[in-house]
Amino acid sequence: MPKRATALRWTGTGAPQVVAAGRGAVAERILEQAQAAGVPVREDPALADALAQLALGDEVPEAMWTAVAEVLAWAYGLDRAITTNR
């Protein structure tokens, strides 16, 4: 099965929005762009598949908030750890 990637944007208010999604070569490009921008990447195939069902620009539905919140907490924790160790 080809790799799948979904990118979210969260402004700190409201629900995160889907800003990119794809599989195969498109997924690889999303991951490359994230890496180049210093955005943490977490592999979660089940969540990526669920988020990929949403249209670009859609907000993450309430049923997925807990899973997405866990990923955001992980990313912010990772960012904080990296910043503290600089």
C-alpha cells in the first residue's frame, strides 16, 4: 500500500484544517516539505487514512479531536524539548 500523508494547520483557535493530503509521490512531497520547514512528522497510518477522507480546507471533525490533539501535544512537546536543548 502506498504511503499516505496528511498535513494540518492549527492557528490556536477552532479546529485544525486539512491543508494537504495525498498518497505515493504526493505523500513523499508533503513529507519533504514538512522536513524542509522543520515540521515534526509522526507516522500514524490509521489517523492519516481517516484525515485523508476530508477535503482540503475542511476542519477536523469533533470525532477526531482527541487523536489530533494527541499528535499536536506530541509535536509541541518535541518542539519544546528541541528548543530547551539548544
